[in-house]
Amino acid sequence: MKKDFDKWNNVKKITELKLDNFGIHEREIWWTSFGVNIGVETDGKNNDFERPALIIRKFNRQMVWVLPTTLQAKDERFHEKFTLEDKEYFVAITQLRTVSTKRFLRKIGMMSKEDFIKVKQRIMRFLQENENPPLSGSSRRPKP
């Protein structure tokens, strides 16, 4: 599917004019305007370039950490399952990002305390994992 950066840019200009969302809390899941992104970064869908996101950490009324959610886990090493209203979802651990609360469109619900603890523990384990160093030379950018 072709990415429509121009359409997203128009939506982004409108999003920037919104007021910050004052009534947000950790554990909430919101439809979030993620936009069109680069490479493997998670994109939003539909006219508002939206997808559900879990609020992991609230820093202030303007800035939060979120994890995008999905209905399918392509690789379970990088996703954590949770249930909301008897429906199974996954958060994408590798897509943790800082967003403005201006991106929030509609509240979907609240993750259970138990699932939220599991997600946070999964993030911590993921950060503490020892990964193998890259193969010789593979960490360098290709020459233009």
C-alpha cells in the first residue's frame, strides 16, 4: 500500500491546533493519530491515520509514552497479549514512543491492572535482554 504523506501532512496541521488532552491516565487505551511514518514504524489507518494505543507513562498533560496496539502478533517476542472487553489485543513492545496528547482522538477503555503490570514487566525484560553484537560492519550505514 502506498503511503500518503501529503494527506497526513494536512491532518497533522489540524492536529497541531488541538488543545492538549487534560483528562488522560496511564493504562488508558485511546484511538491515537499516529500518522504516516517511515519504514517499519507503525502507521495509523483511516482518515485520521489512527490506531489504538496504550498509555504507558504520563509525563505531563502534553506528553506521554504509548505503545500501539494490534489484533495480530506477527512475532510474539515483541508483543504482549491483553484482553479488553472480551477481545484479545497485543501491544507492540518495539514501538514504544513519545507522543503529544494532541494526537488522542477517542478513549476506548482502560487496561486491567494485572495486564498493565505484565506489559510494564515485559518492557523491562526487553530492555534488559543481552543482544548479540552486530556482525562485523553491519552496524554501519551503507555508502551512498
